Amino acid sequence: MPGKTLIGKIIEQHLVAGKATAGEEAKIRIDQTLCQDATGTMAFLELEAMGVDRVRTELSVQYVDHNTSQFGPENQNDHLYLQSVTAAKGVYFSRPGNGICHQVHLERFGQPGKTLLGSDSHTPTNGGIGMLAIGAGGLDVAVAMAGGPFKMVVPHVIGVKLTGRLQPWVAAKDVILHLLSILSTKGNVGTAIEYFGPGVETLSVPERATITNMGAELGVTASVFPSDSVTRAFLKAERREDVWRELKADDHAIYERVIEIRLGELEPLAACPSSPDNVRPVAELAGLPVSQVVIGSCTNSSLKDLTMVAEILGKHPTHPRTSVAIAPGSRQVLEMLAEGGGLAHLIGGGARLLEAACGPCIGQGMSPATGEATVRTFNRNFAGRTGTRGDQCYLVSTETAVATAIRGELTDPRQLGIPYPSWRMPQSFKTDDSMIIEPPPEGTNVDIVRKDTIGDPPYSKAFPESMEGEVLVCLGDKITTDHIMPAGTYLKLRSNIPEYAKVVFSCFNEEGQPTFAERAASVRDGGRCGIIVAGESYGQGSSREHAAICPMYLGIRAVLALSIERIHAANLVNFGILPLLFKDPEDRGHLAVGDTIDIPDVRSQLQVKQPLHVTVRKDRGRATELMCRHTLSEEDIATVLAGGRLNIMKQRL
């Protein structure tokens, strides 16, 4: 009899509706949720709009790890709101400085076999301890906190068989970069990754978490490792052994496909500008001058990572021409580095110490100089994400990063000629949860602090009977949510939709010409819909639902693309924007900015579950016909037609 995958087992155990069959729509119970401050403010505003008094999950945690620099009052306004609203709703609050959500959740809250839904695309990090951890938009997380199930298409599970053992100076980061070179960042919607094989037991939990973290770059629903003796030892060291249980796939589990990675044959790799799947061996890039190295992010800021870096910098200082910055992943990591002497090695070796937060990974400081290469241990190197236009950002392991910091040029760490530092997981981690605030008992009166920079979530109107719209932009492939909604210093506007909407697609604005936001608002105010046309893998990257909310606010009602990534497609539906796919890929090239798009009887067409007839009119009145398809369920269609999920939830509650 065919065996079951671990992912399949967890889905079955949490099934609320539908079937646990790959490709079928199902609803699952969510045990835990997490939010971070850049997405959490809107998620809790949405929860309030639903009229929910108290969250109904086993555990929900709100972290502050993104907008911690607090330039201007907006970020602190958000933090005060979040601290008060979480107290009112029964949610744990991790204070600024306590660390990055994924790292802290792995340390203090994650449990094998549980489901975790997070309003951050890198939530699958916790798959490193055997959780089914999924990234989603804030509204989906708000619904889960309200006790609602999470609707998903059950993924086809790709098995990644790990054999052998990593060689010295080759890291877990090289494993996931190698997998990205195989599967790329597009075309993986509707799949999940499950790791198995004898090589698994050679990887520590921090190494596993590095690998599952960057599953987000593959675009898969989740990435999961088995829960084994290594997991148990990690949880025991965190004083949480009581939540451990052994979890693995059945013998002879059936996978959609199996990719074997021989760990011993890997070499140090780098993702070159400007995509995580543009992977090349570091040996081929060696010698590239590097003016900046940044080590940290939720991918590579564990105690294992930074202990190794500290040991090397304690004996080999950084190169004079290279600025080096270190961002610990959590307060736990920082305290243990300090107590073990590693912090002194980092500072003495010439590194700059940053806050235990996301920081430069999301464009919050440490932007590289114009025309200079920056080497980072992060998970994304989308163009401009560093805060510098035309940036040259390379993603590497901590081993390659520290070698580069010493030499001042991109360096294969195997060429350093020094022994590889050994690391053994401590028998006990420092567990100080004093910066995690437990909510007061239910019924406690809590005043919610809402400053003037915090608005209300906007609502969309019900979908029209027939849609007439104007094409406002025609885009290529791999348009990320960073393209749609810039991060960096703009993140502080996330609780103020009218202001944040002004920078939609700002990277494509031309000097002296009306901005995208101005053109969209003009079309909206003229009584017509705005339409976005794109190529493959539209909406890849961050889970930021603002990439749907802000276009909706500007009057966008449809996206026509060759393919749309999972989280973004769900966010479009949640906010009443119709995600459509070209039936004939050639039609994408026939559309231009300014074209008029008519979808007659769109409500009726959607409900018959057939391709939609679309009329395109050019400037001179020439009309052509094309067909668009969709992958919407009946519930999705009802949500779009109602103008978004918030409208439906508010009516129900």
C-alpha cells in the first residue's frame, strides 16, 4: 500500500472541509498564527473590523521586528496600537529588540505537527522542526485568529532526498541555493517540499530552518523536515522537550517527484543579481571587489551561524575596504554571543552590530553605495530591495560572507586555508522570555491606543455586472511585491492606505510624467476600473497584502497575467480584485497601456466556470476578442463578486 507523506498526514489531521488530495481545495484548522509589525497592524485592524473580541487559536503571537528604526512617529504609533490590541484580543506580544519572528518562534513557540499561519512569506521557516508552516496575507491570518479555517489547494509534494554530509565550508544555504537553481522562483505554485533521507540527520535545526526559510523563494506552499532526535535535542535545549513528537513520512511515501541532493558534492554558491534563482558557484565569481557584507536576516542569524563568524573574525579581522554588519536573529542569540565571548570577537574583528531585527533585509538601512557589490546572507536580492537603485546584491552563506569580509572580495571560503570552526549545539539555550508579554485574562478592560497615523482598512464595492476598464501598466515576468509596493522607508505608511497607495509601482514611474497612482486615481474617479497586465510569476516574494489593498484603493479591479503566485492571488481575491490568466499566452503581447478592456456580463461569466470572453479596444476603436481563464473556486468567485472577504466576514459576524 502506498505510504503517506508527512505533509499529507498533517493536513489530514487538521482537515475541516474538502479532501486531503493533491490539487483539490480543502480547509484546514490553524493551531498557531504569527504576525510581524509591517503586516500585523492591518491584520488586527481587519480583526477589529470583523468584530472579534478574542482570538480562537491555540496560540497567536505578534512580533515587532520590521519597522524598528522609528524614523518619525508612524512606527512607534503602530507598535503602541499592536501592544494594546494584542492585550485586548488575547495575543502574545514580542517587544522590539526581542528578535525576528521566525527565529524567535522557532526557539520559543513552534511545535512539531502543528499548523502555523503567518502574515509573512517566510513563515515556512518553522517547517525546520516539523510544522506545517504557511505564509499568507494578513486578512487570511485575521480570519484564522477569528477561528476560521485556512482555505488552500492541497499541494503536490515534491520529495527532496538528502544523502551524504556537507563538506567543511559548504553550508545549508548552499543546499537551498542549489535547489533554487533546479526549480527556480516560478512555476512551483501548488507544490510543497518535503525533505527526507539519511542526510537529514546530519543537519542541525538551525540548518534545516535556513533551508525551509528560502522555500518561500521557490514559491511553494510549505517546506517541511521530519521531527526526529535532532529536533528533540533542540527543543530540549530550549526547555520545551514536552512539545516534541516524532514525525516522518511513511516508508515508500509517494511524491510528485523526487530530487536527490548529494550533500557531499555541493560547493559554495551565490545567488547573483537580481533573483534568488540566478545561482552560480562562488569559485566562478571569486575576485569580485565587495565594499559591503551584511550577515543576518531570518535565514542566517542563528547562534550556529554567528558563533562561526565570531570565531573567524576573532582571529582574522575584516578587510579595510569592506564595511561589515551583523544582525543577530534574536535576543537569545545576542545574549549567548555576549556571554560566550563571541560578541567581543565580532566587534574586535571590525564588524558593526545591528539590532536583532530584519533591518537591511527589507531595505531598512545599510543600503550599498552606487555601483558597488554587496554580499548578504539574506533570502532575497530583488532589484532595488537594498534601497539602492541598480544594486548588485549577492546572496551567500555565512561561511562565504565571512570569507568575503576578510578578503574584501567575493571568496570561496574553502580557499581561506584555515580550519573550519566546529560547532556543537549547546545542551541548554538561554531562555529569557521577559520581552514577550503574555495577554491579560479574558474580560480584562484594555484601552486600544490608536494614533492619528493609523487608518481603517478600506472596503471595495461589489463587482459590477459588466466591467469596463483601462490597461494602466503592461509588465514582464517575475514582478515582485517589492515592485508593486516598495518596502524600505515606505513601510512606515502601511497603516495609512491613502498615503501608501501613492507609491504603487513607483519603481516604474518616469520623471516628469504622471505617476501610476495618479493615473489610476484619475481612471477610478472617472468611473472606470484600472487593469494590470503582467507576464509569468506576477506577485512573487513577500506576503504583503498591501500589494492588493493599495491597488484596490486606486480602483484596480482585475489583473491579467500568464501566471500569478499563490499568496498574491489569494490577496487579490481577498480584496475584490479579479485574477485572470491568459488562455493563449500570445495575447499578452497584444495589449498595451491605454487599451480599453471590456468583460461583458462578468458576474454571469464567472459563475459558469468557463473561460471569460474579453473585448479589447484600441485607440482608434478597433476591437479584438481574447479569452481568459481562472482557477477560482466557488467561494473565491463569491468573495470577488462581494468586493472582498472583509465585506463577507463583517456580514457574517
